[in-house]
Amino acid sequence: MIKITKEFRFEGAHALKGYDGKCCHIHGHSYKMEVTVYGDPINDISSPKNGMVIDFGDLKRIIHETIIDKFDHSLILKQDAPLAEQISKEYGNTIITDFQPTSEQLVSYFAKLIIEKLPTNIKLDSIRLWETATSYAEWTNDK
């Protein structure tokens, strides 16, 4: 078994309804995300991907289609946030969730989305989601 990791970046904004600090206001982050998957390298000399766990390009496509293309430059709000529906109607890229959009909840949500899209022979090991250069949440597979 071999692990591989790919890094991604995207911009996003959110607000934490009911939070007792500055994050209750709409604010943005330059998110950094590391996705680590594992599996056995392909052992088929006739395959152009021989020796790879998964082609980095294939992993990139999965993560972009599942997360980056949807969440980049989006505003993420909990469904009961004030004006969430109106903001969503007026400004295109608004994502309404049924959970508080903390980094902890987002990384768990992203894990579910990624697991659904990975090939059956590839497993998600972990995701790290940085909100700032010094703060991240990490989801790990309990295996």
C-alpha cells in the first residue's frame, strides 16, 4: 500500500451564525487543502498507468469536479443564516448547507463527497483544510 497526496487551493467566504467572535461576520479565506489517498500501485505492464496508485491528473479532476469548481469563490452559509436565501438568489455562487460551515464541518463534508467519487480500489486516507497559514482541520480515515 502506498499513499499519495495532492495539494489544492481555492478562495471562499463564510459566516458562522451565532458564533461569539469575529467569524460571525461574512469573511473570506484562501483555503489550502491536501488530499491523501492510498492503494496498491497498478501492476500491469500493458497499462500506461503501471506503477501508479492513481494518476495525479485523475485525482485532480475528481477533486476539482467535486469540490474546487463548486466551492471556489463561493459564499458558504448555514441554511438558517439571516438572508441566506435572498443572498443566494442575488449572488450566484452561494452554497447553503445544513451545517455550520466551520473548517471542521467542511472537511468532513468534503471527505464524504470525495469517497463517493474515488475508484473502488483507491481509499481516502486524510484531508487537511487550512483556513489560514497557521490553522487547519484534518479528517482522517478510521480504517
